[in-house]
Amino acid sequence: MGHRLYHVTDFRIVGDYMLQLTFDDGAQQTIDFRPILYGELLGPLRDLRLFNQVTLDPIAHTVVWSNGADFDPETLRHWPQYADELATRARQWSAVSG
């Protein structure tokens, strides 16, 4: 049994490093990305100007940034299930790159 393929249909910036996402099933998720903005790909998003350049990719149906950073819509849709593990990994990325 596979997992459902979600699409991010809309987003808005609701605070520093925070997005409110709307999905094709009508659900919304507000995500504070600060705990995971470390490492080679996500670390540059700590620059708020870059973070705020987020866009919605019409093909991948997710939020993307100009540096190539993006997230699987399923991960975003179920963020509370993944947030702690992603933050733990981000701290490890920080230790490696720091």
C-alpha cells in the first residue's frame, strides 16, 4: 500500500521562517522551518530574504526556493510526524558543516 500523493495548492508567509500551506485535500499546515535550516541545502534559507523568495512549483506541487531546496508535499502535509526527526538531523548537519 502506497501513500497518498498530496499537492500544495497555496501558501502564505505568516511569520519569519513560517509558512501556512494549503493542500489539495483542503487541509492546512503552519510550519516553522527554523529548527531545520541547517546544512548545505537548507542552511542558506536562514537568510530571511532568500527564505521569503519561496514559490509554488506547478509541476512538483510543492514549495521551492531558488537554491534548489524543496520538500516532499507528503512530509509537509504530515509535518508534526516528521518535525522532531528533521530537527535532529538538522542539528547533525550543523555539526558536520560547522
